[in-house]
Amino acid sequence: MNGKEKARLRSNIWKYTFFRVLYCFALFVPIFVLFLQDLGLSLTQIMLLQSIYAIAIVLLEVPTGYFADIFGRKKSLIIGSVFFLLSLLSMSFGTLFFHFLIAEIFWALFTSLISGSDSALIYDTLKDLKDEVTYKKVWGNIIFISTLAIGVANILGGFIGAINFRWTFYFMLPLAFLMIPMALSIKEPERHKLIFKKNYFFELINIVKTEILTKPKLKWLILFGGIIYAFNQSALWFYQPYFALSGLKIVHFGFVFASFQIVAAFSSKYAYKVEAFLGEKYSLVMLLVLVVVSYFLMGNFVYLFSFSFAFLQQFVRGFSNVVIGDYIHKLTESRIRATILSVQSMFKNLVYAVLIPIFGYVADVYSLLQTFLVIGATAFVIGSVLLYVLHRNKVF
């Protein structure tokens, strides 16, 4: 490989970083639920949209990864960016539930095509450059920069949304268009490492039967992790109506969402220290306690700074990703580790998809505050049963 080819290949890193910043710059996030409510959608319909999105992710995760292996990661990024643009156009001009249903399906296609293909592209780029030992540093920098972009977008989205909800989508359209030529400019590296095998689906079923269902510790830990994720994540789509109820101005929504990113980031960064102090047993107990307490606080207290109760959920988001993932790693052989983690991802998204339309319906029939109490109580009952089972199976 000559110097010119190496330079073009190395440019994949900054090109993909820019590509990622473009799609992470989601200005509409702080006002999305209010925007849908303003169009007349109920919370049940809004939660149903998110449920369909989660189910679509589960169904698309394997085939889109296989597509990337067969046809190339660059093609996955190109097609994914087209779906991103189509989704954004649907949201920009949509007025009915059906329009946003199409948008969510396009968004799920985009997410599935990008997920896995992006990290594989960067890894194989570095592999071709004989510099794969720097992968963690390079990928870490990409995540860091894109996380900053999310924070900035949250803040700007709050200001723009305070003027006009639709403008948050309109301002994103040029960024979405720019993603396509950026993806086209990327050089496809050699595929050194396949994400999926040819018989991956059948291998997946076999691993679930032989490696998960027959191992109580692993099985119940995956179940507990899925429950924590689903209940904790359910709050996300209630934040905006809750902030409005508490008297927080829309212009400040972005600052609050940006602060959530900071809490989750530091929670992830120092999770190993907190876990070392508490140990496995109390770390898992703490996750359930924080989820339950956060919902009971949100359900009983409404004032200008009540968004701070959600910091508990953001701590759980960052902490659980690190800690539960580590526990699963310890119980899993290296040869099937990626598959086990894929099963965990599928399960938690399925639980989430089942729960959120139910909670949306409760919010429509009763009230937002009562919904928080229902979520907290349900999480406490189910989580406590799973903790007891984990204890009986000597997970801790």
C-alpha cells in the first residue's frame, strides 16, 4: 500500500467521526414528545411508536449485520444515511400517526445498518494500516466527540424548539443530506473480522438453549438487566411533559438533557470504583432501589427543579451498562461472548417494547404522576422477585 492509499484509508477516521456528529446532532430530542402531543397524538400513541421502533431494532439487528458482512460496511453507511434522511423528512412534514410510524421504521433501519458496521469499519481500517492496537483510543475519541455533539444539540434544540418545534427538524435536513456524500467518500477496508456468521441465526438459537437457559446465573442476570433497562428507559418519553408540568421553560429543556449526558458519562467512568466499594450484591440492589425511588419522587413532587430526580435514572443508565455487562462477561466464554451480549440486547429491547405502550395508556387514562407511581411499584415487585431468584442461584 503506497502513501496515497494509506492517507485515503486513514481519512476514514475523521470522515466517520464527522458522519457520526452529523446524525448525533438531533436537535428535536428535547421537544419531540411535546411536538407529537401538539399534533394531537396521545401518550399511548407516542409510546406505541417507540415500542414499534424497539421491536424493529430487534428484528433488524441480525439481517443488517449480515448485510454489512456480505456487501460491505461502506454500503451499510450509505444506505443507512438515506434512511436517516427519509425518516427526518417524514418527521419534518408529518402530521399524522402513520407518518411518524413510517419515520420510526426508517429510523430503525438507519440505526440497524449503522450499528456494528461503524465500529467494524474503523477496526478494519486500522487493521489495514497495521495500527489496530490504537482501536480503543480511536473509538473512544469518536464516542467522546459525538457525545459532545449530542450535548450541544440538546442545548440548541431547546432554544430552537422554544420558537418553533418544526424548525428543529428543518435545521437538521442539510446535515442529513451531507451524510450521504460523506459516506460515499469513505474507502472500504478489507473485511478482516466478520460481525455475523452465515448460520448466525441458528447458532443464536442453539446458544440460547445450551448456554443461557441451562445456566441459571446467566439466565436470571440477563433477565434482571433487561428489567432494569426497560423500567429505567421508560422514563425517557415522559420527561418532556413532566418538565412542562413542573414549570420548566422549553428553552431550558436542552440544558437539562445535556446535563443527563454528563451524569451518565461520569456514572460510566467511575462505575468500577462504586462497584468495587459496594460489591456485586449491593450494586444490583442499588440499581433497583434507585429506579424505584426516582419514580416515587417524580410521582409525588412537582417543582421547578424536580428534573433533578431523573439524575438517579441517568446514574443507573451509565452504571448498569458497565457493571451488568461485566458480570455477564465473567459468566460467558470468549467464543460466544458477542452472541450472548446480542441476546441480552434483544431481550431488553423486547421488554421495553412491551412495557412502554402500557405505561403510555396509563398516563392517558389516569395522570402522569400516577403513571410514575405505577412504574415505580411495578419495578419494585418484579425487580425484588428477580433479586431473590438471583440470590437463590448464588449470583451474589
